[in-house]
Amino acid sequence: MTLTNSIKTTRYLFTLGLGLLFIALLVNGSMHGADFKVFYLAGERLLQHLPIYQISDGWSPFKYHPAWALVFSFWARLPFAASIVFFNALNIFFWLAGAKRWANWLGYSFSPRNIFILFLLGLNAMSSEVAYGQLNGFLFWSCTQIFHWLEEDTDQSFKSGFLLAILISLKLNFAVLAFYIFTKNWRSIRGAAAGVIFLHLMLIPVFGEWLNLDLYKSWLQLLLSQSFEQINTFEVQGILRFCYQAFSQAAAQKAWLILLAASIAYGVYLHSIYFKSQNFSKNQRLSYNASYWLGVVFFFSPLAWWYQTLFLYPTIFLLLKVSLPKRWHLLVCLSLICFSLVSYNTIGHYGINQFKQYMGYFGFSVLLFAIYLNVLIRRKKLLAILPAANLTNVEAA
């Protein structure tokens, strides 16, 4: 067998493996879909002219902008089993599209072999993502696309602002990105305003009136009424739950707000002053800026579900590209091992519940981000000489 044939065979095998993983994820998701049922039910209610926001839904109400009920009404026209398969397939596509963009920034090859390895490393969280029928793939791709647009030589601010409005209509915690986007290019405000208007105009043909205040009131009431029990469930691995564990409820909320304000201020400083003073290349600014803000989105989400640690994977692969002391690389790899392998299948039902209860995923996420911040704060001179094409040639201290 020639070398060329061997390479082709290897590519075919990894492509086949990817296909099998893809099918397995979709089959697994089709048998569950607790979160997708919320989207699907909202679409059904819209088609049946029933109220889409109902307090009686209890733990899992539909709490997204009413325009999304219209979007999900198209999914609700399909049988549930077929609908969730197509929905999850689209969600995985968005994850891959975002990952491909990141691979370009960081200098990784997006070959079938590397995609297969990435799938395996993310399978623990991704399997839960698909089983619940979540849409974080679209959110991840949208964030990545916004970061990309804001570093383009041509003005892409309108599209960035527009997509930000779409993000916030789905998950309010993505509003934190407004501080990055609007200070990066204030013209993005026009796009955000257009996005708000677009979402509203979608409702007029459906509800038959220009402004339905009761509809927006119902949405905001559900959106802002997350109970203490929901935020404090062991599945959540964010800073707010950590603060609830450490302080009283009132003190926890104040601590969370202080930390959030400090993180926003530091993020604005990074892209407004620090990266400019260090003469970073386009890829460097993109990689470090985007990693930071994705981390802020994850950590400060009131409902930072453990499987959303997928938002921290770009930080992992960025740090693996930087030549750091071996002990730091080992800690980065330890975080990746935690995200990839710590599950019901490896430590059992009791073990994983205890791991989540004592915020194990949060602990490893903080460890990872502490290394990232250490790189930024203590290694300014080294970061400044990173080559423009990739991030591989920094000497270890």
C-alpha cells in the first residue's frame, strides 16, 4: 500500500468514525429531549392559538422571546421524534462550524482525524447537550461569528449588533457581550436596535397587533423569576451558585454582581488598551479576546449547566498552543480530562452527583481560567512576541 493510499484509508476510517458518533448522538437524543420539549410545546401552543407563557409549566417554562415560539412552530409541524433529530443535527453543525473557525485562529488542522478526536474529548458534555435537546451550538457559533466580524478589516458592526440581539432574545446572560461589542465598535448599537425591531415585527402577523404589552410582560416575568432552587441545583456550575454555597443569599447576589462588574471592566480594558499596547496580531486578539468573553458568559450565567463547559474548550486548546511550564500544561490537560471523562459511566451515579454537588466541574473551570489569566497578567512580554500565524513559539519561563 502506498503512502497516499494509506493516508486516504486513514481519512476514510476517521470519517466513518465521525459518522457513527454523529448517528449515535442523534439516536440518543431522540430518546430524551427534555429541553427541546419546551421549545416544541411553545411552537404547538402558537399553532393552536394558546398562551405560550404559562406559570403552570413549573420547573421548565418557555422563557425566550415570543418570536422564538414562531420559529419553533415550524419544528412543531413535524412529529416530535423527527423534529428533535433534525434539531440536534443542526445544533451539532453549529458546534462544528464554530470549532472550525477556532481551529483556523489557533492553527489547528480541521482534518477528519482531529475532528474525531475533538468529538471524543467533548462527547461527555455533547451527549448531554444532545440528550436535553439544547441549542448551545447555535449560541457558540454566534459568539464566535461576532468576534470574527469585529476583527474584520471591513465594517461588520451592523451584523455583530444584530446577532447580539438574537443571542440575548434566547439567553439573557449573553447581554454581557454588549460591553465588548459596543466598546469595540459603537456602531454595533444600530445592528442591535435593528435586531430588536426585527424580532418584534415577526410577532405582528401572528398576534395581529402592533404591540402586545401583556405578551412581553409574561415573557419578562418568567425570564426574571428564576427560583433559588433552580439556580442552586447541583447541575449548575457557575459563580452565582458558588456564591450561594459560600454566603447568605443576599450577600451571594452582591458578590456575584461585584465579580461580574470587575470581569466586564477587565475585559473592556483587555481589548481597548492591553492588546493594542502589546501589538497583537489579528489571530492573537481574536483568540485571547474571544476566550475571555466566552469564559465570562459561562461563569456568570445564573444557570451555567455543567455541559456548557464546552464554551471553555477554546481556552484549553489556546493554552495547549502556548509553550508553558510542564506543570501548567499538566493542569490544563487535567481540566480537559475532567470535562471529558468524569461522568456517570466512569464514577457511577453517586460519584457524579457528589462531584457536581461539590462543584467539581466549576473547580476545574476556575483552575483552567486562572492559568489563562496568569498567562495574560504575568507573561506580557512573551505574549507580545507570539507569531502572527499561530501561538506555538513562546518560550517557557
